Amino acid sequence: MGASGSGKTSMRSMIFSNNPASLTSRLGVTMDVEQNHVRFLGDLTLNLWDCGGQDGFMDSYLSAQRPTIFSHVGVLIYVFDVAALTKETDAERKSREKDLEYYRDCLDALAKYSPEANVFLLIHKMDLVRGDRKKILEKQKAMLLGQKGERQKVDFDIQVFGTTIHDESLYRAWSRIVHALIPNAAVLSKHLTTFAEACSATEVILFERTTFLVIATSAILPPVAGASSGTQDSPRLEDSTEDPHGDALDPTRYERTSELIKAFKHSCARVREEFRSLELEFPECTAVLDELTKNMYVLIIVHDPTIETAALKMNIQLARRKFEELQGDTLV
């Protein structure tokens, strides 16, 4: 949900329809509610409701359609245009206050009909910000986390991300969103850690096949950057800061990988070639990306130069049956 023009449909088309950012300008305005049923991890179906942000539609969602829109919600994603949050003309302040009022009303409705839902706030179009983006983002986070519905009786776990369709930040946010919807994701992470130890790997990452969003990682990691107003029972997808050799790891490495692989898949499709697997050898490490199950890809990173890629691919083949069983158990 979010105001008209905030970028909701563009990000959905990139994540779930594999459209590049360059094509999002061709998308039309969302009228009322567009429902999409997305197959995720094979047996898990995500019901995405892309809600038009015009005032007439928002008023309808929060009145006549209130029980329909806000019942059985797993995740509420509210998108704010960063420009609308930061500009200060009278008209812009009035528009911002209206958007914040709708957001607070959504929290009220969610508290009544889906109190167990997760809430994600995306401060979108960060590429248009001039000045210190980090400082501006932190200021807007604090402001949004201070918003409460008038009748809200539930302290939701609210996570806030700054995003843009032009870099990996969009994949970072959506990986966290989807991760919150996967039952017992900790089981996959636990077995990934065991698998990483068997491969003598620095890190192992699972990606969903179609979207290439990160499902789980092998590392036991510190909290994500962001903010929370409550507690969360399910584990979060997080970032480590150092590899076993003491070198700093890029905190955006998962999302950058998602973005790059999807771009590479798009290039393969343009020349009518099918993407299957990838092997990369660098002076400091080796990376192997291959199909683990029919719905998941696995990326193995090793720093030991004595480990051959053939050995890593053999370990992937041997692990497939176990992870197919785990995937079935996880989605029950």
C-alpha cells in the first residue's frame, strides 16, 4: 500500500516479473486492487495485493472494503515516496499528512483483523535524494516509527528500509519481506551451516529460483540495519561483517548477487540461452552457483585454494535429496 506514484507496481514488476528497471516507466497506474498469485518455492503461493493509492481507493479500503483488505494479512508493505516525506511546500505538507493518516488508519485496521502481521515500511526512490542519504533516511525512519494509529492496540514489529529500483536495496528489503513469510526458515539456515562446514566453505546462501531473492544463509549473524518497534519470533535474514580471514565483507553482498544474477539471466534470455549454473574463480576465493532443488539455487563461497569446483558441485548433488525433504517440511 502507499500513495499513488510511490513506486509499488514498479518494484513488484522487477521482483516477481523479472522486468529491468529501464522498463518500469511503461507501467500504467494501478486501479483499485491488482491481485497476483505468485508461486514461491514451488508449493508456497504468495497472494500479492497491489492496492492503488488514489484517495478514492484508499478511502474505500479503509471503510467498505476494510474487512476484506486487512483480514488474513501476513505482511503489510507500505511504500512512501521519499520526496513526499522531505519536501516542505504547503501542498506537499498537506499531501504528506494525508499519506501518514492513511498509514495510521492501516495500522488500526491491521491491529483489528491481522494482529500477527509483519509490517515493512519502504522509503522509496532514494536515488533522487540530494545530500546525506543516510542521515535523511535515519530521520525519516524515526518519524515513521513514531506514528501510531489512534485505536491501535498492537505493537507491530516494524522494519524500515530505504529502497530504489536502481540498486540492490530493493532486493535487500524484499528478501527480508519474503523471509518473514517462510515458515521455519531457521531449519534451512541450520542445515546450511552444516553443509557449509562439510564443504569447508566461508559462506553458503540459498536463493529462490524465480525471483533470486535470498531465502537463508549459513552464517549466524548480527541484527540487520533497520529499526523495530516490537519483537519478532522468527529469525531474520542478516549480514555478517567478517570472513574467517578477518577481512570485512560487503554488507550488501547478498542483494548485489541477486541483482547481478537476475541481470545475467535477463541477458541470457535475450540471446535465447537458458541460465543453469555459474562458476567463478578469483585470486582470493572461488564461487559456485548451481541448482540445489527444483525451486532453489545455492551459492557456495570458499577461500581455500585447494578445494576444487568439481568437489563443490559433487557436494551439491549429494545434498539435493536432503534439501528437497527440508523444503517440503518447511512449507508444511
